[in-house]
Amino acid sequence: MAYPKIVYTPAGGTDQTLNFTTAPRQQPGYVKNAVRHDNISTSGVRESVLERIETFLELNVDYIQAGADLANWSAFLDYALTGGPFAYYPDASQSGFINCLLEDTSGTIEYMAPGIYSVKLKFRESV
């Protein structure tokens, strides 16, 4: 299995590919959130109106190398923070992907060790 990748297209540009240098760590299998409205009547009957079920991906990328890798992550965050869509490939060697938006409204690439950085991101699966 290959590491993940992200493919995005900046306005007026060509497709950009962000290749992960390691697999995300401690990634939950599923993160789902129901958007619904619940009402309980005086007789105790419960009524639920479901609008949608949202699906999220949470990623912890613990190894971003200083240099080109860090610059590529910075460019991706510059794009994704504007609300731009992107394709997340869980396995870069496979054709299957998930269309996503960045759920976070801020992004911090944190220092781990000399020349090593990390980032935690939450993606919203778009339909």
C-alpha cells in the first residue's frame, strides 16, 4: 500500500499533487455527524427529522520534512483554507479518491524536531 496523496487545482493553475512521505497516524476509521432536529411531545413521543449525515476524515501527519515537503504542505493549506475542493487518495497507487473540503478554518504546521513538522487536519467529505 502506498502513502496517501492530495490532488488540488488552484485558480487558473494546473493540478497540484501533495504526496505524503508517511502514512497518517492514529486516524479514526469513521467520523460521522448527524444533523437532525429532535422533538419530544408532552405525551413522550419522540420525533426526529434528519437533514443529513456528514462524514469527516481526521488526519495526523507527524512527519513533514523541512524544504520542499514543508513548502508543498504550506501551498496546499493556502489553497484549502480558501474553501477550495480537493481529492484525497487514501492510497496513491489506487484510483479511488474522496472529494473533500478542509473543515478547519486555520492550519498550524507544528514543530516536532529539527527539520521535522506535523499537522492535524479535519476534512469534510463533499457530495
